[in-house]
Amino acid sequence: MRKEELLAFLSNQTDFFNPQAVSEVFTARYLAGRFAMQRNTASHYLNQLVAEGELIKINTRPVYFLHKGTFCQHYFPLSREEYASVAELLTEGEQERPAPDHFSLLIGHDESLKKPIEQMKTALFYPDGGLPLLITGESGTGKSYMAQLMHEYALAQGILEPDAPLVSFNCAQYASNPELLAANLFGYVKGAFTGAQNDREGAFEAANGGVLFLDEVHRLNADGQEKLFTWLDCGEIYRLGETARGRAVQVRLVFATTEDIHSTFLTTFLRRIPIQVTLPDLQNRSRKEKEALILQFFWQEAKKVGVPLTLSSRLIQVLNGTVYRGNVGELKNVVKYTVASAWAKKPGSETLKIAIHDLPENVLASMVALSEPLNEEPPLTVDPHNSLLWLLNARDSVQGIICDVQCRVLALFGHVADGQARWEDVQKLMGEEIETLFDRLIFESHHKQSPTLLLLTTNQVREEFYRLEKRFNIQFNGNCLYALSHYLVHRSASVTSRLSHERTRQMETFLAQKYPLLWHFCQEVLEAIGHKLDIEPRRIDILLLMLWLQKAGAMNQQPVTRAVILAHGYATASSIANVANRLLKSNLFESFDMPLDVTPEAIAAEVMSYIERNTLASGLVILVDMGSLKEIHRHFNRAMTTPVAIINNVSTGMALYVGDRILQGHFIEDIARDIHTSLPVEYQLVWPEINKPKVILTACATGIGAASNLCTLLKDSIPQDLAIEVVACDYDSLAGNRGDEAIFTRYDVLAIVGTLDPHITSVPWISLDSLVSGEGNRHLMRIFGNVTTTERVNEINNLMLKNFSLRRVIESVTILDTGKVLNQVEQFLARYEHLVGREVANDRKVALYVHISCLIERLIRNTAIQRYSGNGQCQEQALALLREAFSVIESSYSVKIPVSELYYIHDILSLETELIEQDQEF
């Protein structure tokens, strides 16, 4: 288990590996301390992982261990696991290093600049010389730099030849002289004008095979723009004074302007430029991006002066809050001036301290307008020997905490997936990890710099939780909302860690099957919050929230019976409820202390409000202190959807008795009837008139045990989102009372399913035999036709057949994973029905589930039937369809199904077959 934790941690940390300054986190000494183990134990595990090919080992002093898979993904492929030094490791990648993506080094490449970069790549990769593009944006947003990056990216990707040039041409220099523009842009021939003594090429020919960047293109007048049409239309230019023939020039043309394109350019010019890119100004980029740019520029200056820079938190805050009319260019100059000012005061210092008094005058003047509170974070050191990536990641201290927990949770799940640990044990450890994380996020106050964002997030979380609370039967407290809000704020500010996508997917599948209601709730609440706050929910976020809510007991997977105590007096109800809850070790009772003059209408309103706030499909017990309160049901809203039992003369003993019966799962009508026979109390049962919970009853002549088995079968076959309960009933009780049972008052009974008809005239009866015969779909439509679609009814039918066949398959198959086998057969049936264009009858599906499961085992054991001895006829086309439908099984188990076996399958599908007898338990 500790090995997996080490591996997960190193997988995450290798993302931040800096060859120029290798961190101690990759040493056995550090890892031993972090995971509270002996140094020799940590070394033993690490060397084992090297031997298994999971880690690479660098035999320096100290020895370093890196995650091999993450390193290969992030840097270059490796051929072995051990290296004598970092230099030797890097040497291996010199010839195989993948083509770098220069755009990925840009701050904001995955946020504000994501769309512009996609457009630029589109222009570069388009066949036959790419597409012209126009870059717009305010002065200082980086248009010229982007053109330079496009050139470098095209060289690295092999789009351009290694010696392809980049030619920059500023149109502003020739705005008032069209002839000079043409001469410098297109070149000229000897004698074209006075002084043209030789032929001369222009910018177009100089950039042939490369990139031509025309800056400030808005300075071209209409004539100047029209001179570009020939190349834009035909890819040819004419030198000034040349008319006989054009010169073919292949360049990638990039324009840039700071002006509004529609008021500056000819429509005919814009029509010829298919891609128009807009760069955002600095003020509209996120605070995180702005701070990253500030740190990048300080890091560049630190490399120039050659010493570490110490930046006060107030300095970074001021720079981040300043408005720069010159955008990124002005910010860069401000940082350069600030460092130069500090350096002039203390030249030659080993560490240069930068403070706000080193800022330019115009920035200092703008501080008066800053209304943000003082940032009390410690000073930040910018070391020129550290990589910029390390600096930016280290700035967010919370990121490491969150990533560590994510890695440990996935590592813990790996033990379950590999069969090394029980889920119950691992789940507890996961919950403790997440609870510790949330506690740290809340109490260590990492997000002081953005209280507004935290408040906004908390409000949205609260709103979504309240909206979904009743629907999903969830209970939560304020700490729950606050913890999730902190997590989303911190998580949204951190980069995505390279977690194992496959392991995360496996864990999501596992949890979604184990806690379907909780999974749907977490998915929906995070999607809603993400949409409102512009946060993209990640799979790991849903998993952490599920595990935490499950640990906190916030989600009830089944509707529950609740209880309240109503009593007059200052604390009568509260006292009884408190004693009962403590002795029962469950927060079962809610209390309402009422003044003596309160009206029945007001009491009823309190109760209705409680019902609206809680999911009470199994009922509500109200214990009251006076007989008159028993009549409060007269003031209930008639839209009530839950049964209510009101019992008078409440006492502590009564509360304990009622609470114990509720915890045992008894119906409220049975509790009220039994307490009435033992104590001098009165009770009143109030049943919902509309929107009753829908239910299917199961009843079998052989007893309640068989009915319970059938109940389980149906529960496993009906999707939970349909909100249809299945309840096992005693057959004799149903048949004897002829529909007078309390369950018919409590529920909207859709049907009774079993082996013998109890003859309840008001409720449809469906035999089990008919459900698993060819008539199953028709009967299921009677039950579900009004509550769901035909497609969902077909899904229920197939699930029921699959579940019905499971036990018979378990009896027949000995060496295979039964669940996997049944899923494979299910895929075969779906594929076959699609190929032949018709549905297979239920009785034949049941037979095929059993037959094909045994067939797969025969194939694996090499004992397949090689000769067909039946009398059926099968055309080649039918065999081909069967073979194609079986391809998924053949591929999954690496087997080949003989033709003889296909004939038997065809017989089951086409000939008269005897319906498999039902299990005796039914």
C-alpha cells in the first residue's frame, strides 16, 4: 500500500521536475519523512519500483527517483531505468526530443490565449502554404511577439524549412508614400524610377519560404491595400516597373493592427483574410495570469542581474492592481524599471530586495486608488537558477496539498481494484484524507486574497444544495457548504495535475455503481455550480465530493421514516427529543417547543414546512402532548405526499419505543396500532391524497422468502431514477384482505408480481412466468408505460432477464467472472438484434444467457462441440450474422467459435424451445 502512495506522489511531482535544480522531494530521505516510514524501508520500495519499470533512478549523491511514465510523457522516451547523472539522462533525449510547442510556454495559453493560439495553428497547418491571418489588439498586447512565436513554432513542427526567414515590415513608415511602399514591399527593376540603378527584391521575396509580418497594416491606404490583392489572389507579385510576368512567392502572411478593422480596411481586403485573431488586453486577463506575467518578468530580470530577487507581497499586490494602458509591454517595462531602481541603490548585492518605493512614479500615484486590504503573505524569492515553471507552481501552495490528497485517494482505490484491500477499510481512510484536506482549506485561510470569490462560490453552492436537497434526500450543514466552496475556489486556481486518467475512470465507474443517487447528485450540483462560476468540473472533483458526503452521512440512499415531537412549554419537546436521540444513538427526533397560545394553524404550518424540507416517502410520526393537537391534520395542505401518524400523550418512554421501532424499519401504521394496544393513547393516520410513492408488490405462494428474492431481482432491474419502490408482501395477507392492506393506502401500487394471483381487482397481476417469456415486454409496458419511455422499458426487460439468469449461470460456470460473462452476452444480444432488425423473445434470451455462458467456458477449456448433431437448417447469411455478433466475445476472450456451436445458437433462436423452469425459490 505504501508503494502505491509513493508511486502516486512521484507521478505528480515529476510534472514539476527541474533538471537545473533537482528538488529534494525525489530523494529517499524526503519520501521517508513525508510518508512516516524508515529510510531503508522507503529505499526498498523505491528500488522495487525501479526494478518493476515504474521509476527511474539517478545514481548521484543523493540518489533521485522519478516516475518513468510521467517523465516520458512530459519530456522524451527513455530506454532504461538507471542513469549515472542528470546529464546522462538528458543526453538520451537529445536526438529524440519531441517537437516543442512554443505556444505552450505562453502564460494564458490554456485560458485567455487558448482561442487565439488555436486560430494561429489553424493558419499555419492549412495545406498549400497556410492561410493569411490578421491579428488585432491594443498596443502592447503582444502582436509582434505572437508573429515571432508562429515562426518559431512552424520551424519546430517542420511546417517550414529550417532556414525559413521571418521578415517584419512596418507599414507605418510608408503610410504617406505609396510608391516607396510598393518599392520596399514588392521590390523594383532597374530604371523603374529615378535612382533605380539595379534590380532589387522587396520584403515579399526576402520572406520567400518563410513568414512575412506586416505590422500596423491599418496605416496602408486603399491603394496600398489593393497592391496586396494580386498576391492574396494568385500568390504572385510584380516588382515596381515590371509588367511582363509575375513572380511566384510562397510566404505565410501575418497582418497586425491596433485599429477597428471595419472602419479602417476595405471590405474587399478583409474578405481575402479568412482568419482574424483578437488578443485580449491585460485588464481583461485573469488575476492569476497577470500575477504570472509579473513573476515571469521579474524572473527574466533576475537572470540579467544574476542574483535572487526578494519581492514583498505588497509589491506584487500593487503591480497586480495597477491598470496598464500599454498592456503587457508597459508591465514589462515597469518591472524592468523597478529592478533597475533597486539595483542602482545596492549594486552587487547577493540578494536584491525589491519594495514598492522602487516602483515608477506613475504606478506609485495609482496606489491611492487601490482599495484592497493589505496582503500579509511572506516575501517571495525569485531565484534565477530555478525554472520559471517551478516558480509559478510554487506560488500556489494550496495546489500541492490538493494534488497530494488526490494522488493518495487514487492510490488507495488501486488497492481495492487490485484486490489487495476491502472497500470498507479503504473508504474510511479516503474519507479521513479528504476531511483533513477540507479542514486545512478552511482553517488555514489560504484564500485571504479573494474573499469576494469565496463569498460568491459559497452562495452558489448553497443555492444548488438547497435546490437539490429534497429531490436527492440529502442532509447537510453549513460546514459542508463552506468546505466545498473552499475546495472549488482553491481547485479552480490550480493547474490540472497529471493524475492517472484510467484509474480515475475506474474509480468513477465503481462509485457510480455503488452509490448511484450520490453520484447523480454530485455530478449535477458540480455541473450547475461550474456553469454559473465558469469552472469546468473534473472527474476527480466529483469523486472527492462523493467520498466526503458519504463519510459525513449526508446522503440517504433510501427514503426514511422521520419523527417530530410537538409539546407546549419552554423546552418540553426539546428535552424529550434530546434524551431519546442520545439513548437511541441517532438524531431521529426533531422537536418543536410551542407557547401555550399558539394556534393549530401555526402548528400545522410548522409541520408542513418540515415535510417540505425533508424527503419522507416512508412516513412521518408526530408525537404530541395534548389530545387536541391530534386534530392539527385538518389544517394540513392537501397536497401532502407522505403518510403521517399523530400520537398523543407523548413521554420519554413513548419516544424511545417509537424511535426503536422506526430504526427497525417498521411501518408507521403498525407502530401506531401497537402502541395504542399497550398504552392509553389515541392516534390519527393521515394518508396522502395525491403524488403517492409508486410501488410494485411481490408475493409468492411459497412464502415471504421467495417474495423477497423476487423483490431483489426487480430492484436490481429498475433504474433508481424512476423512483419506483419494490416491496415484498406476504401472499396470504394480500389474498385474505383483498386490497384492504395499509400498503394500498400508503402507495400508488402499479402491479403485483409473483407466482400466484392474490386476486386484487384494483391492481394488475403479472406472473413471473410471463415476465421471462416472450410476453415480458408487453406486461412491462402495462407497469411502466405511463412513467417512462419504451426504450427504458426495453432496458428494464433486458436487465431483468440478465439478473434472472445470473444464479443459473453461477451454478453452471466455474472458472469465469460471471458478471463479465453476462455483460458479454448482453452485448452479443444487442448486436444481434441490431443486425437482424428484430427483438429476441424473452424465453430465448434467458436460454441464451445460460447457454452462451457455458459455451464461453467450453471454448476456454478447449472442449467446444466440434460436430453439430441437430436437425435444424441454417443459411450462410444467418451464420455470418451470428459470427459478426459474436465478434465481441471472441475478441474479449481470444477464442474462436466453431461453426457447430453457431448452429446450436441458431437453433435456440429459431426452433421451438422449452422455457427454462423457474427457480424453486419463486
